Amino acid sequence: MLAFVVLAADQITKHAVRSAFVHGESRAVITSFFDLTYVRNTGAVWGSLQNQNEWLAILSLAVLLLAAFSHKYLSGGRMVFAAALGLIMGGITGNLVDRVKLGWVTDFLDFYWRGLHWPAFNIADAAICTGVGLYLLASFWPVITRKAGPADPA
């Protein structure tokens, strides 16, 4: 279910940006910190693998299928892992839809501060990074991943 929420939020925000902005246009949201900037990315994270859209779409589909078929194993029945996988799968699907439909991924969240600039990204990217971070954190912090028992209301 979380994957569908991420996918919907991602696609709605990307559509809004494509409808309201000209490619390359930027509008300040918080001066000297955060803009909305319409960027088309044919590569992967931080603009790497530019013009590799087809291979990235195939890789995305393969990872998505692997995660879908291994979901029970990867989550181990624990909610934190299931949530992390939902974020990852929703994000991958959101960017895959763009790659197949448009030939690029729509990015628009643009942060910078004191000469440091983070590459533009989108809701799908944020969900993937959050999901991976959550999965790793839960893997190394067993307290938050234990299953509740009869004497453990948590």
C-alpha cells in the first residue's frame, strides 16, 4: 500500500511541475536554500550514467521484480522492513514510469546552501533513499525490528 502512495505522490507532483514549468525553469521557494527547478534526467543518481535511460529502465524493472518476489523474505514479517521496501518499490516504480513514458525522469526539488548545491531530485528519489536508509538502520539496530510478543506490547 505504501508503494502505491509513493507512486501516486511522485506522479502527481511530477505532472504538476511539467504542467506549470518550462524545462529548465526555476522558482525560489525559500531564498538561498530551496527552489523548484524542472530538470530532465536521462541518467541515475547525481546525473551519473547520462543517456542510459533504456538500461536503467531494465535494471529498475529487474530490481522491482526481485523485490516483489522476495518481499516476504526481505521483510521477514517485520513492519519496518516492509515499510522500507514499500518506499523503495514505490520510488523505483515512479521513476520507471517516467523512463518508459517520457524517456527521462522528471526532477524538481533543488536544494543549495552557501555555494553547496545538491542535485535536483524528486519524490521517488527521496522515497528510495529513505527506504534504503531505513532498511539499513533497521538491519543494524535490532531493537526496532523485533517482533512484539504476548508480554511485549510494543
